[in-house]
Amino acid sequence: MSSAELLPYVPLVAVAPVMLAAGWFDLRFLRIPNVLSLMVVAAFVLFCLAYPPGDLVWRLAVAAGVFALGFVAYYFRAFGAGDVKFLSALMLLVPLESLALFANVFSLSMLAGIAVVLTMKRIPVFARTGWASMRPGRHFPMGVSIGLAGLLHPIAVVALGAG
């Protein structure tokens, strides 16, 4: 892939520390602070000048659709409120041409996240940390998978030559 083809993925790479923080906060506290979602939205605003005007409308529409679906998932207790907000904000940075790939990467990230968290719960040193996600009967920290998907998406695009 040429460097011009990779430019749409720069915003995702730029917010990599925010995605790592979201995963860590969710693993530790089962919460994703609103400031992390706002940081992703701020990155979107900063990079808006680089997007074609038609892209902006579609990116907002995709993020709104994810938020609406996430709200339904929140209602049925499948997602936490922070998960919905963070994933919706992150969708603003995912290039439209690779949304299907992102969905696949997110699905695989959910499987990987579940495997990692379940494994961690069985290791005594993690069970003794007092982290909210390590307590018996607690919900899965979806922020781990959301952050992982955001981190892996640009790598998947390069590896597959997609985009």
C-alpha cells in the first residue's frame, strides 16, 4: 500500500494511547471515563479538515447508528454506557472503506478479549489484584476489545492490503 492509502488510518494510530487507556480503565474499574471518549471526538474534530466533506456526513451517520444500536445493547445489559460512547466515538475515525474489516477485527477482538480475561481470572495473581473485572460474576470489560480492535484495525489493513 502507498503512503497516501494509509493516511486515512493516521487518526486511529494517533489515538492509540487513548485506546490503551480505555482498555486498562475498563479492565481495572469496569468503567471507561467520558474524557477518553471526548479525546477521540477531539481527534476527529482535529482531523476533519483531512476528510472529504461527504465522508464527514457518513462518518457521523455510522457513529450515530452504532450509538443507537449500542443504546439498545445497553438497555439489554449487553454493553455498558462507557462502551457504547467509546465505540461510537471510535467509529468517527474508522475510514468508511474499511468498516466491514473493522467489524471483523472487532469480532475477533471480542473473542480474544474474552479468552484473555477468562484466563486472567483463573490465574491467582490476577484474582488477587482487586480489579473490578477480576471479581467473580462481574461483567466482561468490553473496553479491552474495543481498544484492541482500534489498535489492530490499521495493522489488519496493511497486512491484508485492504482499505
